[in-house]
Amino acid sequence: KNTVIHPNVSIGHHVVIGDNCMIHAGVVLMDGTIVGNNVVIQANSTIGTHAFYYKKKETIYDRMLACGNVILEDNVEIGSLCSIDAGVTASTIIGEGSKLDKQVHVGHDTPTGKKCLVAAQVGIGGCVNIKDDVILWGQVGVPANITIGEGAVFLGQSAPSKDVEGGK
């Protein structure tokens, strides 16, 4: 209801889109993606793509299959040219009220808390646990398998090396 889908949007199988959404031109919503209410996805973002997840064999890298999806909760905004990987074993979640700027990458199986701000060119690895009200300013790099506590703030071009307590 009251959702606007612009031209050249690709919508996969079993995708659910909520009310009052705005999905701009060139967006790709891969199979199983769930979009909440009042969500904005700006031009040319890809939601639910396969994770960068490989097993090294003797002579090649073999792609591992993803069994999860992406959930964009209510009141989320996704900037242009963002890529959000589907979960490998669970859902990748962008929490309610969170805002992602342009050219942000979110890795597989990463739950993002509520009301997070993620600025341009941030890269978040797979299996990162981001709590509520976290702010990641431009070009922050977050390695896989860590937790960022509630209310933590990272200044531009910084990167945590281990779990970070809330409020830091």
C-alpha cells in the first residue's frame, strides 16, 4: 500500500515489500528479501546478494551457498550503490530506523541494531554484531566476527580490531 517502485527495479522470488516504501531505479531485491514499512532504497543498491564466502580447494575457490536472506526493518533508509549480503546461515538484518549512506557494504549474517548511522564507504564484514545507536563515520572498516556495543562511535577511516564496549 502506497509503495512506489521506480523503473528498472529487479524483484526476486518470495520478496515481501511493506507499505509506504520508495524503491528507486536500478535497485535489485534478491530472493527472500523482506522490506519493512516506510523504507527508502536509493538507486542501484543490491539487497540480498550472495556472500563473499568460499572454501579453498586444491586448485580453486568453491563458492559456499547462502541459505539466509536480508531483512530491512521499518523506517530504514539505504543510500545509493549499497550492497547488503544475504545471510549464509541466518538473516542479515538492518535494524529499525537505521540509515545507511551511499556505497556501504554489509556482510553476511550481520544483525545491525536500531537507529544506527552508517556513513559513506563503510565496509562491514560478515558475522558482525552491531548493537543499537552505533555510528560508523565515513570509510570505517569493520572486520568479521566482532561485536560493537550500543552507542559506540567510530570516526572516519578507523577500524576496530576486537569487540568494542558500548558507549565508547
